[in-house]
Amino acid sequence: MNKSDKIFLFSKTSYPNVRHIPILVPTYLQPTIDFTDYDYIIATSKEVLTALDKIGEWRHLPVLSISDSTAEYVKKQGGKILDIAGGYGKSIVAIVEKKYAHLRALHPHAKTIAFDLHSALKALNISIDSFIVYETSCSQAPKIDLPLDAICIFTSPSSVKCFEEQYRFMPDFKIVCIGETTASALPKDLNYVISEKTSVLSTIERAISLL
């Protein structure tokens, strides 16, 4: 049996060695942004950079990336890295407060957010402008049959919500979450594990270890 026969990734983006279920569909928005007004970009996902591509040229601005995987995406797109945080919102706050409080930040983000980075930085009197650049909705793709012992990977609270619109959590499912914020969206009686790092690749490694 191939690894992908039991491991299911419920997310927007596909990855190797797992069966991808495109449960979330992004819709890109186009607010007016003057990129010359900012010293750097705070990128909390690859999706925000895809959204910025549809708005204007952002690559002259260095990027404070939430994680290594987002930083790699920035480099592949020809962008520059300012710094890399620890994979969650509060780690960005700590870095900005310590090293970049004198700079003006551009913070593109999804309509639904897990952590209010804007308010956290404003409370520290840090200059930041935030723009909603995309929103996600649940996919209407046909439901598939999941094995009773499926290993399910969730990378956001929205992916859990959309899963519950089409599927049921079965007793023998094994659940892997990218972080505690995502896990908090699960039904209260479910057992789950958290990936070692806040990255999709880390969740996949954790899922494979459960086979």
C-alpha cells in the first residue's frame, strides 16, 4: 500500500506522498496598496504572496516570513527575506518588537484569521497597515470515501470547518494538526497530535510516522 492511500491532506495546496483533498477554495481580492509606503512585508502564508501578485509588484520589499516553508516560497518567487519567525503569530510579534519596531509593515492577510497580528503590533505602537487580500470558502468538490482508519491532516481551523460540512470524524481516524489553533477547531472529544514544526511538510512527516 502506498503511503498516500491512508493519509489525507485537507487544504488548499497539494503535497507529495499524501492524497490531497482541495477542501478550501481561495478568492483573491484586490485592495489598492501603495507598496512604496512600506519598509517590509509580513507574510503569514504563501497565499498572501499569490494574492499580492495580482495587486502589484512586491518583490522589492523584504519579507518577514512566518515559517521556513513560506520563506522558501518567497525565494522561489524572487523575493528577499528579512527574517523568519517561529511558525505562529506571536513569534512574529516578538521579532518585530525586538528588531523592526522602527519600520513600517505591510500585513496582507486572509479575511478569516487565527491570530490578530495587527492589534498585537498596534498595541506596541508599531506602524502596520493590514489589508484583506483573499478569502476562502468550502469547496463543492464531490465527497470521497475515506477509509475507516484514515490519517487526516488539517492545516487551519477553516479546513476543519469545511471537513465537517461533508464528512464525519470516525472513531479510528488519526488526526494531525499543524498547531494548537487548528486543533482548537476540532470537536472536543477527539484525540489528535501536533506536528513538530508549524509547517505542512512537518504535518506530513508526523502523519507518515503514524502508519
